[in-house]
Amino acid sequence: LALAHAVKEQGYDLVLNTSAERLDERLFNSVSPDVWIVDMEDEDEALLDKVLDTGVPVLFGLDTAPAQGTRQYPRWERRVFIKLYDVVGHPVIQENLEPLEVAAPEPVPAKQTLTIPEDVLAYKSQRLEYVCVLAASLGGPAAVKEFLDYIPTGLPVSFILAQHIDARMQESLTRVLVRHNHMPCRIAKSGDVLKSGELLIAPVETEIDFSADGQVISRNIKWDGPYSPSIDQVLANVSRRFTKRSVAIIFSGMGSDGS
């Protein structure tokens, strides 16, 4: 109800608002949204695959709405608007529209196969070589998943994901991201070790740092800044520890986080 109010209040059309168990094939095919907003406590694999395969942008894991009337609610509502604006632009006033010719949809390019040099595929090392931070805000999971689907096995790279998301959805995220690539993936906790070809997700509740050998250190403090996990802080901690062995790919950010 809060999400429906926030969407309509900002001038957007809400074409569908339903629980996952009620979204049957007929209802799913009856709408053509500009964006899907997905929030589920119990993961529905078939639904997630269906939504991700539509080619429509997906906002995944919006944080829980505060009670209306509280000081936090306008800030939450503003976040919803900013993310919608980033994805679909400003609400359109229907009365001002003129008939437009509908262009034929562009063909979807075939998925490319990456060619990895043989010496890279054959490379073996007992030490951590490279650490890559993947960073994304609410609309990022679909893009991050597509990226991970292209990653070949054997690369001497360990991945860390700083993903803005509500804590309730983080466990589902570990399964969504690797559904078709089977990369080992889990939420990072104290004592975990960065390993080549694996993905650790920065936890929402507490900041993490790293030892020289790639071991995760939980600092037992909240992330600095308004968004969790803090993309900026993850980048700072990784670059300080791994220096020239670190790299980052920024898919998206929120506010100034990730800049």
C-alpha cells in the first residue's frame, strides 16, 4: 500500500500491484510496465526468472517503508521517486501526448562468447591475485547478474559486491545472481576468505574490512553514510588493502555513493 501510494503520488501510473502468488500467467502477460519493482520474502525462482527475462528494468530489494507520518517516510518516498526517475524518467502527463509512430523494436543481439587466452585459463596460483569490487544500487541486480553470466571459470579474480538492498532480500540475492552461472556466492561474514572465482556480498548491517591475506574482518559498526552497504567505504577498504591488485566496476549508485 505504501509503495502504491508513493508511485501514484509522484505521478506515475501503477499498472499492476499484486503478491507473487497471485501473479499468474494471464495477469503477467496483461501488462507492459516500464519497470518491475520486486520485493519478496520467500523466493519464487520461476517468477524471478520470468521477470529478469522480460528485458524490462528491475528494481530489486527496496527497503521497507516507514510508517506514514514519521520523519523517515518522506525520505523513503523520495528514494522511490529518484530510482523511478533514473530508470523511466519523469512521469508523463497523458493529456499532453500527441500520437506517435511506434518504431519497430530493435532485435536483441545474440549473447557473445568471450574468448579467454589459454595462458589465463591455465593459470594457477595459491595466493589471491586480484580483487574486483562490483557496485550497484537498487536497479543493479539484473545488470550484475548478466555480467556474472559472462565470467569464465579460471580467472584469478575474487569478486566483492556492494549492493544497496534491504536486509530482508539479501539472502535471496545470493541465489538470484548465480542462478545461471553457478559462481560460489554468499554474504560475507567475519573469517571468510576471498577466493578466485567466488563472489562475496558485503553485508547490510555491518561494515567489513580485509586482512592482507584476504580474510574478511567484521568491524561491528554500521556503514558510514545513508546507504548500506556503503559503496564508497567498500571501495576505500579494498583499495587501501589491495592497492594495485584491486579494481572496481560501478554499475550504478545512489546519491553520491559510488562517485
